[in-house]
Amino acid sequence: MEIAILALGCFWKPEMEFDKFNGIVKTEVGYCGGNVNKTNYEEVCAGKTNHAEVVKIEFDTSKVSYDDILNYFFKSSIFNGLSLI
């Protein structure tokens, strides 16, 4: 198993999309970066903390590659132009 972490403008839709992706074993959402140690969804969405919303993706490399995940991410509607890797 391998891990990929993708930072996005919002993590809810990408998490749902990747949950359907063949070869992805588990997804988990959270926050990365920022300038406060503890935060919550409301603070992040209000832009008060400088955190990025992220999706942690655990995937089976015998079924899907990291390149496949990135290609899907950049070619799908879940990439909003503000997303980061």
C-alpha cells in the first residue's frame, strides 16, 4: 500500500470521488499547514488559519498507480484550479 495526500479547495467531493476509485483502499480528510495548532472546519472555511483541506488516500499499487490518481485528479471536476499537491 502507498499513501498520497492531495490538498484541495474543499475535501468533501474529492473524498467521495476517490472512495469510488478502483484500487483506493481508504480515504481520510483533514487539514495541512496553517498557523494555528488546533482548528475546525468553520475556521478553515472562513480563511482564518491558512490551512489547506486535504484528502489522504491509501491505495493498492497493484491496481492503481500514483500517476493514475494524479491524472484523474487533474482531469476531473474535483480539481478547481486552486488545488495544491
